[in-house]
Amino acid sequence: MPEHLRLNPRMAEITIEAYCGGLFQTNGYLVSIDGKSWLFDAPDGVADWLSENGKSVDGLILTHQHHDHVIGAGALLSAFDCPVWAHSEPSEELTMAKRLEQMMGIPCELDPYRVDHLLEGKTELSFGELDLEILHVPGHSPDSICFSFRGVPVLVGGDVLFQGGIGRTDFPHGDHDLLLSGIREKLWPLPEETQVLPGHGDPTTIGVEKATNPFLQ
């Protein structure tokens, strides 16, 4: 995973740190540049990890709102009271907490959280020297969005594309064909060296997945 990158030789250094937590080993990424930090997704336990490591958060950015990606959002907001960006307003339809309880037979509690800034219909997000292109790629979840970093070959991909896999599409509102077409139309045009930071598992690159991903050959 990229840890220290420069947007270009004349701009600030960007640091990316990964956290993995919860029952489904969900990844969150803390992106820091020019003294500010943004967290992509909120797995279980991420607020404690941040506090234990002396980190602060200036904003939470959600790739989608499935339970495992937002379970830590309530605790994060209690600890840091930062603004939240997401494609859509929070809803049971998106978090699927009740459905997960039925599937697993165990309680799947979810602390309340808010979304301050909606990204539906938007194509970019800028935080000073951190410029992001927003790529809406539904199919795993209706609100799934990826964030491509302008100036460095990095993509925070959520549960859209994995190393050798794709997001599962057997949930309500899942659409296998829509997910595949979105990956081909929106992710494949990115530079092949682009490092994909997925919601689960290890990083990969666009080039490797274009050449080897069995779902997309």
C-alpha cells in the first residue's frame, strides 16, 4: 500500500495509513496532507485506533453505507465531531443492518450517524491540495462510489474492485452486470499503475486486475 506519496514535486506529501477491523475485516484509510486528515470509511474500532495513535480526523468520507463500513461512524463522530461525506442519506436500505442480523442470527447494532454533505451527482471533491474525482459505480450497493486521487495514481475503491474479485451482488439492489459495466467504463480508463485500495483485502493495481481478474476477462 502507498504510505508516502507526493502529488507532484512542488506540492505537499500525502500519507496513507490503513486500518482493518470488525467481523468482516473491513479496511479504512486515513489520508493526511498538509496537516489535515480524512478517513475513508469507518470500520469497527477505528475511533479507538485513531485515538490510541494520536491521530485526528478532519472529515469522514464513505465509499458506501453497508453496515461494516459505517459501524464505527457513530463512535468516530462522538470522538471527533467531524463532517461526513457520502453519496446518499443514511437508511436501513443502505446499511442493511436488519438483514445482516437475519442472515447471521446475531445482533448487528449500529450507532446513529449523520451525513453532512451528499455526493450524489457530483464528480469531484476538493480539500485544498487533496483533489478527488468521484466515480459512482453501483452494483454492489446503489451508493457505491470510488475516489480517484488527482496527481497521484491512487484509487480508494470501497467494495467495487478487489484483488482477483469484485463486490458481491447478491444483496438487495445488487446488480452484477451493472457492477461489471461500471468497472469497465469508469475504472479501466485510469492509468494501469493506479493502486486500488479496496474495502477488504490487500491492495492491487488497475493493470493487474485488467489482465487477471477472472470476473472481468
